[in-house]
Amino acid sequence: MARGANRVTMTEGPLLGVLLRVAWPITAAGLTQALHQIVNAWFVGRLGADAIAAVSASGSLFFIFISLGSGLSTAGGVLVAQHIGAGKTEATDHIAAQTLLMVFAVGIAFAATGFALARPVLRLIGVEADVYDLTWHYLTVSYFGLVPMFAFMSLQAMLQSSGEVKFAMQAMIGAVLLNAALDPVLIFGTRPLGGAWDGLGVAGAALATVLAQTTAFSALLRHMMSGRSALHLKRRDFRPDWGHIRLALGIGLPASLEQGGRTFGSLLLMSLAALFGTVSLAAYGIGSRPFFFWFTPMLGLSIATAAVVGQNIGAGLMERAEQAARVSAWLSFIGFSIIGLVHLPVLRAITEALAPGEPEVVEQAMQFGWAVFPFMGFMALVQALNGAFRGAGSTRQSMTISLVMQYALQIPFAWGIAFLTPLGVQGVWWSYAFSNVVTSAVVVFWLLKGAWRRDLVKEEALV
């Protein structure tokens, strides 16, 4: 089989079709991962409230490292896309190896930091004694898996940017199926099957994830060393290239700060809702579930847009790159506006199914839905154009837009409306619409007037 024979060609053909062919496998992989989280939570839930609390506390701490480490995957994906578009095969292989090298170094550093800080941080956030040991065990196993998890994320991002979106999707689906198969055995042991082993409990759930991610990483690594992939990892390319590392860090660090800032901002909004009581916090959780389900295909299209824009800039097709951003923006706005409006007639049925027998929670969750779903098109538009800016290498601009949207618009609006008007917690609900409508105007203006296109192939050559 010819090298990279199964990848999607992004520099020719109708852009709408190209974007959809790239986006759907990325979205399918994301939805599969979200489904796995639900299945994993179901198994852990059988262990009781302490186990659920332990995984929740662990997840918040662990996801901070995932957010901060995601920037290198973004940098690798952007650089691969532009060099694939330019037809620079050797340079692309070198980028893939250097990205993996950086990911290993950062993963080891983050794992060591996590081990060192886990106990004092757990005490700081007030984890109860009954949950403390369970949380520590879960985190210990998870930190051991941080390196293969980071490595899998980076290889997946680079394969998606090269156009091998289906293989990356298959690896993710395989990892999720393996994780789901390992969960009951490692959590509950063999006693339910008549055996004598009691299993590992909460730590077993973490171990299942680590083993599945390691297996998926091994599959991607083998594929990329086989010579059949669009990216070919070779031993000589793993020698540190400090010029490339500086360029990659300049792209990846803003992406890490953007993701970390968004994660922390979401926690602040949830904390703000919690100030209005348990019903409001529950309504936030129930109301946001359908919304965050659709956020996965938004991100899928955003990642696809980054890949298509990046490859066309690398190929010198600047006008086609800009047209790809425009097509993605229109597709996002129209498609998700329709999805949001279609939800409104069935919103009560959805919320009642998620919170049976809780009429107060349902009413507040309905208010959340009416404040968010009609404006989903604006949210998707922002994600699509931020993807275009990332694909063009302008991660600083994407970071600035995201952080300004959340910390200068959404959070102050939510606090002001919640505490200075009779609307109360509805200020949190309406902050999503307000911030995304304003930011959509900003990103469209920047698309039309701003200097957001960077030719990273030329910048790499200069380095």
C-alpha cells in the first residue's frame, strides 16, 4: 500500500465535502470517548458514593494536566498540516518525531509533579478521610499512564491533521472498547464469575484506562513506523532539534493556556451556580448535558477546519484557506442553529428524563435550555473560526479570543446579572448567549480584516 493512501486530500475538491469528510471521523471518535466516560461512571457507581467522589475529585486534578499538555498536540497538528500541504514529507516526519519527543518529556515532568503535589492538594481541597485513600490510589495509577495518554493524544492529532482521520478514529474506538471490557474485571475482580479475586476497586478503573490508552498508543506508533502512514517515524528524527522545539512551544503554549483557562472558567461558572443552592447546581448539570453532547461535534468541525486551513496555507493556497474558514463558519452557524432550535419543543421531555421526580430542577434546567439552545449557532461559529486561526498557526490570537470571551465577557456578565438583578442564577445561563454573540462578531471581523495567516513552513525553514 502506498504511503498515506487512505488519507483525505484537503487541497482540492469542494470544501464543504472536504470539511465533512474530515470532521465526521473526528466527531465519531469524540462521541465514542464521551460514551466511554458514561460507561466508566456506571461501573464506578456500583462501588458506592465514596468511589464516585474519589473519581470526581481525581478527575478535576487530572484534567488540569490534560488541558495544559494538549498544547503540544495542537502544535504538532498545525505544523504537520502545513508541511503536508507543502508536500514536505521529510520535514513532516521530523515534526512528528520531535512532537513525540516533547510529549514524552512533558508527560514525565507532569507525572512527577502530580505525584509530588497530589497529597497536599487533596488536603487543601478538603477531601474527606473516607475518600482520601481511594482518590490517592486512583491518581497514582492515572499518573503512571500520563505519558502514553499524552503520546496517544499527540499521534492522534497529527494523524488527523495529515488526513488519516479514519485510522485515528478506529484507534480511539478500539481503546474505548478495550477499556469497557477491562473495567468490570479490574474493578470487581473475578468473584462475579465464580473466581477468588476481589479486583482493584476504584484503582481498577484507572488501570483499565491506562492499559487501553497504552494499547492504542502502541497501535498508532506501530502504524506510523510501518512506512504505510502519511507520517513515518524514524529513529534519526528523535535527536532534539532546539530550533523546532522553540517554534513548537511558541505555538503550543498559547493553546495550552487557552484550554487550561477554559477549564478553570467552566469551574468558576459551576461554582457561581452552586452559590444559589443544590437545585441550581443540579439544574446546571442537567441542562448542560445535552449542550455539551453537541459541543463534541462543534469541536470535531473546529479540528477539521484547523487541518484544512493548515494544509491549504502550507500549499500556498491562501484564498482557498480563507474560503475554507468561511465555509466552516457558515456550516457551523446554520447547522447548529437548526440543531438548537429543534431541541426547544422536546426540551422538557429531555430534562424530565434526566431528572425524574425533580420538578424544581427541571424548571431551572428548562430556563438554562431556553437561554442556550437558540444561540448554539453563534457558539459553533466561534469554535469554527478559532479552529481556522489555530490551523493558520495563530494560536495566540485564538487564546486571546477565548480568554477574553470567558473572563472579560461571560464571567463578569454572569456575576453582574446574578447578583445585581432579580434574575439570579439565570445570569449564569444567559452568560453563554451574551459572550458567544459578542465574540462571534469579533472572530468574523478578525477573519475579514486581521492578519491571522502564518506560513509556518517558511518560518520552520528560517529556524
